[in-house]
Amino acid sequence: MSSPPILGDFADLARGYAARYPARHALRLRLEELTLDVRSNSQAVADDLRGYFESFVEADAAGPADLEFLLLEAPVEEPPVALQVKPHAPGKRADKERFADVPGGGRVVRKQATGMLFLFGAAANAPNIAADSAANIGPNIAVGPCAQNRNQLVNFLCARYMERRLAQGWMLGHAAGVARPGQDGKGLALCGFAGMGKSTLALHLVARGLDFVSNDRVLVEPASPALGDVVPGRLRGPVLHGIPKHPRLNPGTALGNPALAALLAPALEKALPEAARSAYAGLASGALRAVEDKFDAAIEACFGPDRFRLAAPLAGVVVLNWRHGGGAVRAQRVDLAERLDLLEALRKPPGLFYLPGAIAGRARLTAEQCLEALSGVPALELCGGSDFEAAALVCEEFLGA
């Protein structure tokens, strides 16, 4: 392990990493009206992310970006400050992440399994940060074996982007998102408790012609009657917004759903060796559902071009509350204000990659604030048995022809 820079405040720490690992390989992403500059000292890391974010890469980068990132390929090293263990929820792996807040408004997070270090602070979201200059405060920084941990890099970029949106007063939701094609095509947020299959249902709907909006996290911009007048071209709320992350699936999603098998086959073949695919294909359905061997399914590679968008008018919320072997699917309209148990499937508290001070007083985190953001949005509960094709038909009818 190499030694980290000597800790002063957050600015000193960031400058130290920027000086040690000049990052001269770059790409720019455009996520709606915001831009993200991503720089790395590794050409391989920059090229890999350029392919992953292909739908959102901006060819001609001009002017300062709204968010900046340094992704530094480096040996695993000790953190620059003593870290504390993140409290874990029941059922979650203990000691998955450790963190510390450092003077100057910054935070350090370490992923225990990979040794990746992530550094970010309130000042890290300021523009005009020279990527190869140790004289400037560093941006959001990842240090470690980046090339081996693309998913953690993607999650880091998305989390820091979402914090920016939460600071605008948007709501964070634990859901997938789909929408009717077309600029004004309306969207659905698909939520459910762990293991209910919200991503699988989203892909069934995309296979039936809907656009993909988001996989596991959504943002809801509350209604604002004057929004279209204040910001020309912007949708009036409530608006469903996504993040630029492709579905990360288990083999059972591809092998256990005939409607998806052919579409997801190229991604599965790219990610898993033939021996593993054959072994999984021979499993009984119950055993196949239990397999954890994640792979990325790039939306446009699987479903065709122009199928991934980041915003749609929010037409409804669908809550999956079913179980395997529970009989026929049953759908019923619900009022989330009277079914707070279902609202909890959608609510998602910020994690370690959000600075409390950056979103204090603006993010919609309480149940009351979430209900306010969803004011006027109808909700549908799907219960009974898990039948994705039947559920897709129900969702299309709910969304409106």
C-alpha cells in the first residue's frame, strides 16, 4: 500500500492527490442542463466510462462544468484519517463502508471490500477547477484500483449528481423509471421492497416499447405551475428524473424471463463465461432467482438507440407488494398518504456520499415532504403473485394509451 498525502484540511488533501496523479484523460457528460467533467490519469478508465455513458457524452466541451471528478488509478492505500464504521441496516452487510468528515467541509469514504477511497466536499462542486493543477482545490475524487471497480465509480458520479439535485429541493426515491416515447411521453416510478423485481418490471415495459428513465434511483421534481414560464422548454412538475446508470442485473432476470431473454442475451454473453451461463440455465427457477452474479445491461445495446432518457412528466407511482407463488396479479388504486407502509418502499434516505450540510433544509426527506412532492400523482399497488407480463399490461393501462 502507498502512503496518502499528509492531512491538513480538505483542500490540502485534495491538492495532494491532484499533484500526485496528474489526470489528463477527460470526457464531459451532459445530464439534462448540468455538465460533469470526468478526468483520470488512466486512459483505460476514461475510455471505459466513455463507452458506459455513451448516451450522455458531450463531444464539444466548452466552459466550466457544474460538477468535476478526478478518478485516479492508484494502488490501494491507507486512508489519510482514522475512519469510523458506517452503521448498517438490518439485513445489510456489516462494515461495508467506513468514513470520516475532515476539516474544511469534506468527507472521506472507504469501500472496505475494494480499498477504493472517495473524497468530496462542499467546495468540490465549484466550477473552474484545473484538473492537473495542485494549486486548486480538487473536485470529487476517487483513488484506488479504478479500472477494476467501474460500478463504484458510476455510483460515485451518480450520488454526487443526485446530491446536487436534492439541494434543488427534489425528492430522492428508491425506484425504477419508464416513460412513453416522445418528449412529452409520461412516466411511471416503479418501486417495491427488496427483491420485488422493480428493475425486471421496468425492462419488461421497455421491451414493450417504453423508454428507460432509471434503474434503482429516481428523483422527483415537485410541481411548479410557473416552471414552464420561468425556464422555457422545461416540463411543468411533477417531473420524474433518472440517473445515467444502466440496469445491473442477476442472471435470473435474463434466463428466467422469456420476454427478455433474447434482448438481454448479448449483455449476458459479454459479462459471463459460457460455462457459468450454462450452469445457471440448468437451475430450477427458485435457485436461479437466488443467484447473485451481477452484470451490466446497457440499455441501447439491448433495446436499440434513443431508448434512454432522463426526464418525463410523472403520471403515476406503481408499488410492487407481491410474492412468488401468490396467485394472479391484483391491482388496486391506493392513497399513499393513507398507506405509509407503501410509501416506505419509495423513500430513500441519503447515504454517506451526500453531505448533510449541502442538502440541509432543501432535500425532501420526511414522509410529509415526499407526499408533498407527489401531490396529485396517483398510485397503484400490485399484489398477489409476481407475473411481470401481466403487470406490464396493468402498468401500460395505468399510464394511459
